[in-house]
Amino acid sequence: MRKPSILIAEDEPLIAILLQDGLEYEGYTATVAKDGDEAIALLEERPESFDLLLTDIRMPGKTNGWSLARHARSLLPNLPVIYMTGDSVQAKTKEGVPKSVMCQKPVSTNALLEIIGHFLNARGGLPNL
């Protein structure tokens, strides 16, 4: 049985490593893209390889987290999306793709794992954070 695979788009190397290590420790396959442009290239190369997108919103390059999620959903309409931001989440939630979740950085590992579990296990509605 294939492990669930998560594409992480995060430009801060330390955060990316912590996310990747934490998710792999919990049994997920985690692939890191250093920005939105690299994440799009990975999605276009092998779209069916990813079960969830975990993306920062503000990243260098032409593609921010909003654009990345829209592009990802054009390839995989049911791909779960989790946004991460250091900004206020209340002001940003309407910019995301439908049925996505926004997390304020720093997000706890337990909260992130709960959200991922809800998406990947289809246990019902999204958690209230």
C-alpha cells in the first residue's frame, strides 16, 4: 500500500525540513519544493503522485501559494490544500481555493496532523481551528 504523499511548497529551508521530517516520521511521503514554480513543475511532471498540497502563501518567484493552489486544482480538482502564512489568517481565507484550510505560522505539528488526517481519511468536515 502506497503511503500518502504530500507536496510541501515552502521557501524557508528550516521550516521545509521540519515539515518534511515531521510528516515522514508520521508515515507520509513528503516532497519539498523551494517555491511555487518548482511545485508546479513537480505537479505537472507527476500529478497523480500527490495526495495533498501544503503551501506557504508568500514565496519568491512568479507563483505564490494562491496561484499554486489554483494551478494544482486545475490538474487535480479534488486535491486537498492547506495554506500556511505568517500573516493574519482572517484577512486571507477568501482568497483560497474552495475546501481548503488556512493555518497561522507557526502551526503546531499536532494541529497540522489533525488537518491532514481529516483531509486524507475523509472523516467528515474540516476541523475548526
